[in-house]
Amino acid sequence: MDENKGKKIMDQQAGAGQTTSSKRNSTTLRNKLLKLMIIIIAGLLVIVLIVMIMNAFKSNNLSYEQLENEMVDAAKEYYKVQDALLPAEEGQTVEVTADVLSEAGYMDSLSELKKDATCSGRVEVRRTNDQYVYTPFLDCGSDYTTKELYQALLDQGTVTGGEGLYEMNGNLVFRGEDVNNYLQLDNNLFRIVKADANHNIMIIWESERGGTSYLFDNRYNSDRGNTSGINDYRVSRMRDTLDAIYNETAEEALLSANDKEKLVSFSLCIGKRDLASNDKSNQVECSDVLENQMIGLLTVSDYLTASIDSNCNATTDRACQNYNYLVTGYNWWTMDAFSGNTYQVLTVNGNGYIDLSTASNTRKVRPVLMLDASVMLKSGSGTATDPYILK
């Protein structure tokens, strides 16, 4: 009996020990979990603090490009409320300063956003093609100033002889074989042909259209009694082709949606030209004009002007292939129909001189477009290896 009693006491002691051990283990586990939670919370607090510091640092040290974007975003919000102030007419421009945007609560002041520079700024809004184009202008003195592409062209300096940028008939015109007029858009490389008196900038595709050849027209020509085509651009297949090229949205399209925002409509000169004509001013071509076009082809006048050979005078002078950056190794259509009949069009052949071609023949196309005067330069010097790139 004493033996059973002793065993019972030992069992009770063992049970008590196990209970104490379980309590101790439970307490230890709770302490570990608590410590883990504290570590996690502390870590999250540290991360939040770091993010806040980084955001604070970022907000006070925006890059110049970020600062320009900040002004544009603020201006868009401002004009959502003040929409009555937006330009009503095509080509009209209004502006709002960064100070006004800051005072209205749409952005912090430039001094708060850029601690290491003293800046002033404004945003111009132009109505173009029934859309509003917002252009920021930031002036931070010698540190940074927003530059238009037109100003970048002027910075090259103009010349009166040799290769380079010429002042001609109120335009800035590139002439010669080796000129710094390369421009990279999102999808393709272009060459700058000229800038007009309104600072709009004409560009031409550096390459032919995807290696594909197109006919100018293949309609039945009553004068010829066959489908040799009609050399009137207004009713030509070429007009349809160019419109289709402009409206493409595929990845390999000539233009991205972003590119199109930088374009402006222009007057397309479609007057017919005689082979003996020595006009280089577009007087002949612009005797007949299609208004409000977004895409076209180069005129013979502009092609001849690009050559600096003194023997390049009349339409078919073969010297026009000399010292001319527009020369390629393939045949391509110009905008000019031949005035001598209803079925031929002037082309630039692979050797670089002007020739005649029946409209129903196929040639490459090099689309011509017009950049809005307000396009801003992001980088580049216009060379083949460092083309101009737009914001």
C-alpha cells in the first residue's frame, strides 16, 4: 500500500513538472512571437521612413525634365477648371505661368521643387488640329533652359556658301551633302528639309517606305486610252496611299501616336511643272495648293534647292545629284506632276536626277511631314550618330 502511495506521489510530481514545462515553453513561444512582431513592425516603420525621406528628397530635387512634366500636368488640371481660357481658334496660343499654377494649388512652387537652382517657368497651350498641345518653358539661367527644335537649328548658325543651313525666302533651308539635319522620331529616322517663317519644320523620311514600291495612279486615262493613270494628285491612288500610311497604327507604322501629337497640318503644293523650269522657290508647285494636309511628298523645287552645285538650275540638270543629301540609290516619287500631259509624274531616279515616269509605274515613297513650331528638343546635335530627339 505504501508502495502504491509513493508511485501516485511520483506521478503527480511528474505531471506537475510537465505542466510547468509546458507553461514555460508557451511563454517562451509567446516571447519569440512578440519579438518577431516587433522586428517586423520596426522593419516596416524603417521602410516607410526611408520611402518618405526619398520622396521628400525627390520632390525637392526634381530633374529639369521632371520639372517640365510637373508644370504640364499642373497646367492640364488648371485648364480643366479654367476651360474657358483655352484657345478657341486653330493656331491660337495661351499661356499660364508656374507661379499662377502654384498659387492655385496645382503644384508646389519651383523653388520648392528645385532647391539647387533658381527657375521661372510657363506652359503654352496651342490649339492644333482641334487638339490642345501643352508646351513647357523652363528658364533656370545658365543651369538649364528649355529649347525648341527651331532654336537648336538656329544655334547651328547659317551660311551663305558651302554646306549648311541657309536663309532663303524667309525659310531656313538645309543644303549640301553632309549636313546636320537628322531627326529621330519614335519609329523612324528623318531629315529636316527646312523651317518656315512660322517656325514649322518640314521633315522627310530618310528611308524609303519599307522597301515597298507604290504606283502614283492606275486609273483609265482617256487621253492615252489605257490605265496609265492620271497625274492629278487630288484624285490619285498616291493620295490614298499616303493617307493610309499616316493612319497606320501597327508597331512598324511610320509614326507613333506620340509622333503624331508633334505634327501640324500644312498646305501641300501640287502644281504641275515643266521640264525646262528653273524655279527653286516652289512658286510653280504652290500655284495649286491642297490645304490642311498631314502628309505629302517632296516638291522638285525643294529637291533642287538641296544641291549646292552651281550647275543645278533647271529641272533635269544632272548636276543636281551633286552635293545633295536627298540623293538615294533608288527611284522615288516627287509631288510634281508633269505639265506636258495628264499621265506622267516627275521622279528622282537612283542616280539622283529628275526624270519622268508614267503614273502607273511603281516607285518608292518618302513621306513628308510638318512638325509643329512648339516641338521641344530633348537631346542631340543633328548628326547621323547623334540625331535630334524630341521631348
